[in-house]
Amino acid sequence: MSPHAPSPAGLFFRKAIAELRRCAGTPFIRVRILERRPEWSHFRMPKSIQTDLGLVLGLLIIVELLSVGTTLWAVQSQSADALVINAAGSERWLSQRVAKLALLGAQPGQDPRYRAEMESEVHKWEQTFLALRDGGQIVYPDRTVSLPPTTDPTIRAQLERVWSLWKPFDSAAHAILENPPASPAFVQGLADVDALSDSILREMDQAVQLYETATTARVTRVGQIQLVFLFAGAVVVAFSFGLIRSQIIRPLALLGAAVKRI
């Protein structure tokens, strides 16, 4: 046999490649053939398929990590939102509690116990309000919780309206307990407490509704983000299926059909 004549294996693969080209029209698969002759070097398989599959796998991992991270963030946010709404709701009845204690202290005798109890409720209200607005801790009988600061401009503006009502309300409540009955300061304190307690209750209720609306919008937004990740994952899976079909399954099927014709 001539040293330049192709080997039987070389003749077989030449016929196979020729048949594949005839079936497909263009070269669609590159086969690595362990052949000494330089004319077979263009049949070495590149790493393009490995690169494509690696890219697809990397995209799937990124989508999953983003989805899991978003879910964890949503769970933590919802937990904080529940604490915030609960604290904001407690401000409504605390303000009414302060008004009730002030009015009870206005009864004949001005029992000093009402003043001490009112001072305690005033401290709780202010501590909770500042934690809601600026962030901080709230101490409950059985636990201590931390609240994030309120960053929504609309809610902060509403809280400022509540605070602007609270300071004169607090002063009026103290005026009732610190001045003699029928004195001008005492009478003015009664009138202010009666008027401001309803205003504080109404404005604080509005703040609670704003917190609830913001929480609902945040949950809806997280759901939309999850749908985007789901769609992105479906696109990546569909792309990977098409890649495997076009780069691996179809060429192998055509190769098998071409081999059968030889």
C-alpha cells in the first residue's frame, strides 16, 4: 500500500462525511479522528458545544440564585412589615389610653396614680413612634423587637402630621393633671384633649393604612419578580433543549442514517 494512500478507516470516514454533507448541505458536525494525515485536522471537535452547555448551566444557576435570594428577602421584609403594622396599630389605642387617663385624673381628687400611669403610656407611645419613624427597638413584656426606619416619603409625611398633633395633645393631658380644676389651663387642657385625641386617632389610622398599602404593593412586586425569574428559567431551559437538539441529537441522528447508507 502506498504510504500516501488513505487507510480503510480513512476511506470509511470520508464516505461518511461525504454522505453527511450530501444530506445536510453544509458541514454540521466535526469529528475528532485520530489520523496521522494532516488533511483530517479540520475534523477535530471544537469546544463550542461544551461552552454553550456551560453557559446555559451558568444562566440556570444565576436565575435560581436570584430567585432564592428574592424569596429570602421577601420573607424577611414581610416579617418586618408585620412588626411595623402591629406597632403602628398599637399607637392608636395608646393615644386613646393617654386621653382616658387624663380625663380620669380630672375627676375630683386628681388621683396621682393616673398621672404616673399616663406618664408610662406617654413614654411607650413616643418610644414606639420614634422607632417607627427613625428605626429602633421596642421593648415588649416578653421580647424586644427592632423596626426599620420608614423611608417612604408619603408615610413619613403622614407620621410628621401625627407628631405635630401629639405634642400639643401631650401638653394638654399634662395640663389636666397638673393644674387645679376649673383653672384656665385645666379647662383648656380638657378641650384640647377632647379635640386632639380624635385627630390623632384619625391621622394614625391613616398612617396604618399607608403601611398596609405599601406592604401589599411590595408583596405584589415580589410576585412579579418571581414570575420574571420563572419566565427567564423557562427561556433558558427551552434554549438548552434547542441547543442539545441541534448540536447533539440531530447530528447524531443524521450520522447514524448516513452510516446505514454506506
